[in-house]
Amino acid sequence: MKVSVKPQLRRAGVVLGGAAAATLMAVTTAAAAGPPMPDLRGRGLMHVFSTVDYRTRVDVHDASGFHRHVLWPPSWKVCTQSPAAGKQLDGGTVTVGVVKNGEKCPKQ
């Protein structure tokens, strides 16, 4: 048994299907862009790990120039960050420069 579909209904289905696909792509693209990068400067290093998504890689380096290893994150605070605050956090790497709590951030 063959079902006959009127050409007008077939065109309406194609148009609606195309509109739904375009909407889905726009929503997916917006979600992939990610939230804006927060301003982490002056905050504790542990705040960085609790703020960014768990899938985001966080690279940490000693901003003082002493090349110390960061072994205990609660003892450090953020001085520099990349990407800058307000930029889209697209799931890439976040890089922060830190100094020990109680130390001043070096001049940039």
C-alpha cells in the first residue's frame, strides 16, 4: 500500500526540519563556547580548581621567579591568569601564575 503525501506538506516538513537543525546547531555552538573566564587574580589557588570545569586543564607556575614547585595549593594565591577575565573559556588550558600566601605579586 502506497501512501500519497501532498507536495505542500512535504515542503513544510523539510522547512521545519531545517529550522530545527539550525536551532540545534546554534545551541550546541553556544554551549561549546563555554562560560566567560572569571577574574581569579588575588584569589587562592584552590578557588581556581573549584571554579573552572573539571575537564579544563590548569597549568600553574611560580610567578615570583624562584621556580618553586606548587605542592600544596592552599598555600598559594593567583597573580596572573590566561585567558584574561571575561574571555570565553572554551575548554582549553587555563594558565595561572602564583606566589605563596603572604608574598606580593611581582610587577608585570
